[in-house]
Amino acid sequence: MPRSPRLIDLNSWPRRHSFEFFRQLNQPYFSLCTRVELSGLLARAKAQAEATPFLAYHHALLATANEFACFRQRIVDGQVIEYAQVDASTTVLRSDESLAFADLAYHADFGRFVREARASLAAARASDPDAIVSNKLPRQDMIHTTVIPWLSFSSFSHPRQLGSGDAIPKFALGRYEPEPGSGRLWMPVHVEVHHALMDGLHVGRFFAALQARMSQG
């Protein structure tokens, strides 16, 4: 369910000058791709009934995104707003290989997250293929994710409507692969963000926190 955000006072916001500079660019987004080690996360997921690797790393991704204000901030009508919590919208393949979208509501409790996410994914797979996009206004209190389980990659590009002010962080996650001789599993994670809201420093902190969360046994 959409939430009411708080409005950031640009006059007192330390990031005001960076915001005003980057938001005027025709292409204000930047992206980074790195690998995360997730053997600890997958071991933990096995202990949770009905959990899957997909749900485990989405929960970790959402928990980390909610940890950082810049991943909960959006640009609407030239103003910066900040949500107290964000959920995820992820791509889903139907049985006929057409594309659908499922909303994954974030809950700190992993079991509750798994139960609700499984229901949302099932509903998306059963949805009408002729209605890939609903008539509802897109929610801003989201991150967007897609999974490419067939490939391990080192770069990615997301479709955007340039000039729209879209500031929703977009993630792509790839196939995880074993490191020979170590037993560790590595997965590529790509993120694209609006430079008016954050810099490489913030993305670096995000990935450090994501790795720490995934490494927990």
C-alpha cells in the first residue's frame, strides 16, 4: 500500500547543490556492478520453510535499501521526498515466457516476507498477459529489480524514460557461481541510481552493508 513521504527542506539539505546540478542533466543516472558472496545467506534460507534463494537475496536487498535514506528518497515535481520504507517491484516470467511484475512487501521478519512474497509471485504468474502495465499510477516507494539467472555479468543497462525525473533505484541480479576450491558463491549485482540523490560513496556503503548482511550465517 502506498505510503505518505516526508518532504525534504532543500534550503537546509546538505546535498542541495549536488541535487540542483545533477537533476538538470539529460542523463543524470550512474550505475555500478559488483559481486557479492552469498553462501551464508543461502545456508540461512535453507533453514526457512518455503524460502528460496530468490526470496532470500531479495529480502537482504530490501533490508539494506531501507537502511539508507538515499535509497528511500525520490524526486517528484522538482522536490525531494523521503519514504520511511520501500518495497520491491520485480520481474516475473509467466509460463508462456511473457513478462509480469510482482510487488514484494518488505517485512523485517523473514518468514512473513517469504509467505507474502510467494503469494504475490504466484498472482503475477497467473495475471493477464495483455495487462503488463496497469492503469494505476506507479508507486514511488519501491525499488525495481530484475533477475537474469542464466548469466553472470559485469555490466547492465535499464530502460528509463529520460527527463521524467524517475529516481527509483533499479537492480539486476545474475547467476551465482562457485569459486573454485573455496566453496564460496558469488553473484553479480548491478544498481542504477539518480546522481542527484547519491554518489559513489553511498553506493559503496550500500554494497558493504549488503555483503555484511549476506555473510551472516
